[in-house]
Amino acid sequence: MLVLACATTGVSAAAFGQFSAPNPEVFARAEDQERARLLSKPCAEADEGRACYRYNGRLIREFPCAYYIEARVIGSLPTDQCYKMEAARRYRGIWVDEFEGQVFIPEGTKAPEGPRGDSKSPEWREEADRAIAATIWLDVGRTNIGHKWQRGGRRAFIEFIGRKTIYPGNYGHMGMSGQEIVVDRVISLRECPETRDCGSKQPGN
């Protein structure tokens, strides 16, 4: 069986083809830019093992940032190796961490609102697209803070040094975030009280 072994935020980050064909310019490496340009081009037999792989008797284009772990197992480069990233800077805000879903809400901004009403209506789709575009996925895989999934989700005030994707896209779990920030170093992390708003100031300040 062919296994697509995605990194926590890797190949799902663009959800390649899930929403639309990826813009080649978002990728950091020239070879991945070329793969993005070729996604709509059918594979030829001579491409097998180079730009295409065979699955269930069909030749399928290799996605940008994919690589072979072994003969029939494909992995994906981490986000900051796959995509063009902004320079590292300091961030602070609320981190909402839920099972298979999370959002970082920078200080001074509001959490994106999900769509309402009839899910089959054009208005619902537009609201969903806006919510996805405003959602920031936080990659904490290089830190030791880990995840603390609990009923209702974890909320914490976090300050950190990180790098954000330059181009908007579909990042994080199932490509449901418009941006992603890779956390390089956590400066502080404070759990939010369950009964009060989670502000930037420490209690008593």
C-alpha cells in the first residue's frame, strides 16, 4: 500500500489540488516550483520514478516537496523547507489548541468567525473562505511545549520567535489555515484562566 507520510504541517499545508492548483512561486526550491507547473500535465511512461509514481496501475504526478522514504512510502518536507518564509520575528497572542485543529490569534486581533447558515449557499462558501484565510496555524513541533488537548480546547497566551509563510494558501490540518507560523523559540507560555479573558498582562500587572 502506498503511504503518504505527511509531516505535521508539511504536505497538507498546501492541500495540493484540494482547493486549487498551487502557485509555483510559493515554493522555496526550483524543483518544487517545476513540479507545481507540471501537476496538470499527464504522466508519460518514461516519467515513472522521476516526476511520477505508479499507484493502482496509474501514473500520478509527484507533488511539490514530496520525497521517497522508501520504495512505496512518500514523505513531505517540513513547511519551512517547502515554502518561502518571512524572516524570524517576535510574535505574541492567544494560542487555541484543539484536537486536529488550532489557531493563533495575534495580539490586538480577533479570532476568525466560521460560516453560518446554509452550507450549500454561495454566501456560506465565501464566509468559509474568509475564515480559512484569516486562520493561522502554529507549528510547535520544534519546541518542547507539545500539545495539551482537553475538552473545549486549550487556550494559552504565548510569546515566541517564529517565521511565517510569505504567501497565503491552505496550511495545517486538512489545509484549513490560510497561513502558518513555524515556532523556533518560545519566550513564554501562560495558560489562560477558564473563567476570565486571556489578556497579555500577567495577573496583578
